[in-house]
Amino acid sequence: MEAFDVVVVGGGPSGATAAEDLARAGRRVAMIDRAGRIKPCGGAIPPRLIADFAIPDDQIVARIRTARMISPTGRAVDIPIENGFVGMVDREHFDEYLRSRAAHAGATRLTGTFLRIERDGATTHVVWRDKADGNEVWTKTRLVIGADGARSAVARAEVPGGREIPYVIAYHEIIAAPKERSAGYDPTRCDVVYDGRISPDFYGWVFPHGAQASVGMGTGIEGIDLKRATADLRAASGLGGCTTIRREGAPIPLAPLSRWDNGRDVVLAGDAAGVVAPSSGEGIYYAMVGGRVAATAAQAALASGRGRDLALARKLFMKDHKMVFRVLRSMQDAYYRSDERRERFVSLCHDIDVQRLTFEAYMNKKLVRARPLAHLRIGLKNLAHLLRLVPPAFT
């Protein structure tokens, strides 16, 4: 087969972004993807993603104007999304759009399953199984981008630490959305449910997708009945009678790997590198940024001939996002450990400073530093809750 500069393993948002960027830069790039797999995902994308990656309006299936946080005791806090909206995408169509866009830019699409990487001296081959005929194929390449998701086969085989990564299991059901608003469902509102009966260590969600909706939950605790918890969530939201269109589950990593490359010819991107935000579980934006920085690092390594330049991917990502990940991890560790803590967390969400700073950070993907007094007030209220100096329902 044709030799490539880069073979991208995986065609989700991360892999497709890397493939498109490299193709637009004039590199010979192939993208290997398994056809038919749809990742379980709430589908939320912030305005920063829509702008940075030129996502067209026809990919936005819903526009969210409000986020509702629901506590273990059923108290709800509605947070308006000021000066904009959160876009919702359907991963079944969104991912295929990104793959098609990469192919239109010049990337070669290969449909099959990654098996392994083999080397003969200075020559690297990606070995994969062609879906069309079931045969093994050796594809020659200079570099490999592993964008094959959590529990990445590329990461496990090629990158130190790639076998050890914390994760939660996410499960959701895509349902036919109600035709009218109700107390438990609003097509312009995302509901996030912090209730140990739904998830003892993470959260449940109801996210509108236009004519459909995603209802699901995540947990890192073994033995939890994911389908039962989701059925309970649907019932509590008045969605138990809605038609179920499909069911999906997958691991979601919650900590970036300490290393994303092998110093030679492999670099990771997206879930394979662990770049899903703690606390929120948000992954699409960070996956696409991960694909972009992996492509940038690959460009540098191809130009210099130095495998160590692949480390640039992690450096670029962490330069912009390390602090956000650190804050979100601290928040998850502090508030997700019990229903009493979750009740306090939702109480904090009543605070107008928390609401504004949280959504400014989410929409723009950076911590907001321009309001020192607001940060001070939030810090004091946070400390009061963690030290139990105020009751859980204090606002």
C-alpha cells in the first residue's frame, strides 16, 4: 500500500481533527477507523469549540440556554447561560461529519480495526484488519497518532503508563424526546443530577438533542447496575415512557497520562491521552484540541526528524489547560464523595458569582481572573461548606 507520513488510529473528534489538520498542511495522512461505533456522550460543545473548529449550524441539534443542577434531596438550581448558548451534537452524525471533512481535506480513510505496530529497523508499519475482506494489512508510515479512545490499544502497547489510567464507565440511552416541555424536561435545558442513588461517585444527566435526548450516568465503582440507574433517572424525569432508540456504554478517562509519546514514532490524542475534564466529564472540546496539538507535534517531528519533538503535544495542551484540569479534579475530589457533599455543592451553585465564573470558564475554556473579589467570596463559601460551618442548604 501507499506509504504515509502519519497514520491516525481512530476517527472520533480527536483523530479526525488531527487527520484534517495534517492533510491541510500537505502531509500524506491515513485515518483508520472502525465503522458503526457511536461513543456514549452527552454531546455538549461550547462556543469556543464551535468557533475554533468552524462547526456549521447544521451540526447543532439543540441550543441550551439553561443548566439545571439537581441535588440528592431534589432541590434544583437553574443557571442561565448568559450571552450565548451551549451547542448539542449527535455523535452519530457529528463524528462522521468530522471524518468526511478530513477526507475532503485529503486524508485517506481506511475502515478496519487496529491490531499492532511492527518495526523493521527504521521502518514503521501499522498492522490493521480490513473490514471489507478480513485480511491483515501492513501500512507503512513515519509516525502514528493513537486516537483510539480510552483503553487505547496504541497507548497500552507503545507509551509508558498507557495501561494505567483512571476512568468512569459512562452509559446512556438515546430516546425520542417529548414533544412538549414538562417539569422534568425542557429542550433548551441540560439537567445534571448529583444523587448517589443514580451515581454514587459521579452524576446523571438529561441532555436534549433536538428530536432526541441523551439520558445517562457515569460511575467508577464496580457492580453498579448502569441500566437500572438510568431507568430510575428516566422515571424521575418523566421520560420512562419515551421510545428508546439506542443504548451505549464506554469507559471515560478522568486524568491525563503523564506521558503522551514514546519518544520515537507514536503520540497519543484525545481519550487515549486521558484528556477528559474531571468533575464535568466534558470530552469533545478537549479531544479536538488534543488532536490539534498531536498534529502540531507530528509536524514538528516530521520536519526535524526527531522523535522527541512529539512531546510537544502534551506541553502545548497542558500550557493552556493544566490549571483548569487541576481545579476540576480538586472539585470532584471534594464534593463527589458523598450525598452530603453533593448537597453542599448544589448549594454553592445558587451563588451568582459561582454561576457567572463557572460558565465564563466553560464557554471560553480558561479560568477567569478578572474578578478577584468574586474569587475571594467563592473561596470563603467553599471553605465554609467543606468545614461544615454552614448547613448543606445554605445559599
